[in-house]
Amino acid sequence: MSYDQYGGGYTPDRSKVTVSAGTAFKIGFFGAFGAAVAWILVSIVFLIIGAILAAAGLGFAGDLFH
């Protein structure tokens, strides 16, 4: 058995993609916007978890004030 029997000789044609400046700007803007929204949501989740742990007395915030 050879490598060519399993499609080893196949080389797909490469397609050329042209991206305009406006499209590149939109991709960058919405990528940065999505990253900012994700960072805010993760921060809110950590804030809620921290508040729950602080209310249970398990947080490190109590050690800061002693």
C-alpha cells in the first residue's frame, strides 16, 4: 500500500481572498468590542463569586484589614 492510495497526492487549489479596508476595520472593531464585553462579563462573574466568598468568610479581603 502506498501513500497515494489514501489521497496523499491530493493538493487542494488555494483560493485568493480579498478583504477591503472597511471590512478589516469592522472585523477589528467588533473583535475588540467582543473582547471588551467578554472581559466585563468575566469580571462581573468574579465579583459575584468574590462577594459570595466574602459573605461566607472565605475571602482574603478580611485579612487585608487586620
